[in-house]
Amino acid sequence: MTINDIYKRLDTISPFELQESWDNSGLQIGSRDDEVKQIVLSIDLDNELIDSSDAGTLFIVHHPLIFGKLTALDFDTYPSNLIQKMIVKNQKLIAMHTNFDQTHLNRYVAEAVLGLTATSVETFIIYAQLEGTFDQVCDKVQTDLGLEQLKVIQGKQNIQTIALCTGSGASLIPEVKADLFLTGDIKYHDAMMAKSLNLAMIDIGHFESEHHFTHALKQELRDWPISVIISNSKNPFSYI
């Protein structure tokens, strides 16, 4: 398969045109005519993954490696240092970010990971019913997502409706119409806003909520005539 073949198939699964205007999903490194014998799926790209993967590998990642303006290839800086290694090994890169969030990832985490049934979808927000006390819901979320610790904002104590956005969704707080909002990267002023709205929140982590990207996409590629490998993605943070 060529990168062009793969790109077209990915575009039917999750159209790249759905990405946000600030995003940079799509082909980032490589030529559309390049032949590909192996695909590796990962949430991110790092030195270890590049070094451990074969020459000619196509990486399909969630987070774009090239974000914003890249004005120089200074190989002593990020991301140029990774790009240099990839070019030497003839490796390629496609990112599927906010387009895949909308079409697959948020629903996958809600349904396949948390075992909920989505009742509605509003762009990046998935809504579901889950009745229980705040503490009960916290226990379920921590167990299902394998969270080492919980950072929460207490609001309503009796939960009936849940909203979920993987990654960093706190900017959506004013739009949420639920008792509890699950998202990652919640900041201090986000918490203050949520408390003023009596909106309970659980910080489900950026990596912890989005590393499921690989499994969600692998489902869609299961009948492809090419080797598709899920990498062992690692959280850049450690908890001590």
C-alpha cells in the first residue's frame, strides 16, 4: 500500500476536513507515493518509538508532531530532532487529532472503556446517563480508566447525567449540560468556573483519556492487508 492509499482510507474513516482550524492533522512526513509495509499506532511520537521501529515504518499518531509554524530545522531542538531521525530511517507520519476525537475517540472512551451508552453527541462532547452518588461515580471512573489519583471538583452530589471530552476539554465548561463533566488538564480557573456553576468534574488526564486512540483506530483497520502494530505508549508524567 502507498501512503496515498492509506490516507484515502483514513479519510473515509475520519475525514481530515473535520479537524479544528488550529489543528495540523494529516500527512506530516513522507510522500504520498511512498510504499508502506508496516503501520505503528501511537498517541505520540518520541525517541524511543522511532529508535525501536523499523526503517520505512508509517506512524499514525493522535497528536501532531509538527504543530504551528516550523520556521527552521534546528536538530538540537524539538521537534526537529525527531524529524531528523525519521528522515534518516525513511519513516513517515500521519496525525489524526481533532477529527478523530469527534468521530471516534470520545465515543470509544465513553462506551468501550467506561461502559456507558451515549445518549447524544455535540461535536466534542459525549453525553450519557449514569446514576449514582459523586463518590460512586469517582470510584467507577478511577477503576475503569486506571487512574493513579483523582483530581475532582465537587458539585452536585447525586449524579444522573455525564458529559465527557477526552484530552483538554475544560474550555467547553460553559457549554456542558450535565451533572458531571469528565475531561483532562483542568486548571485552577476552570475549577473556579465549574464550582460557580455547581458542575462536578473529574480530571481524567490527557494521556490517560487519549491513549485509547490506538485501540479505537486499530478496530477500524482490522481488515487491512498490512501489518498494524499498537505501540506501548508511555505517559510523559510520573507520579511520586
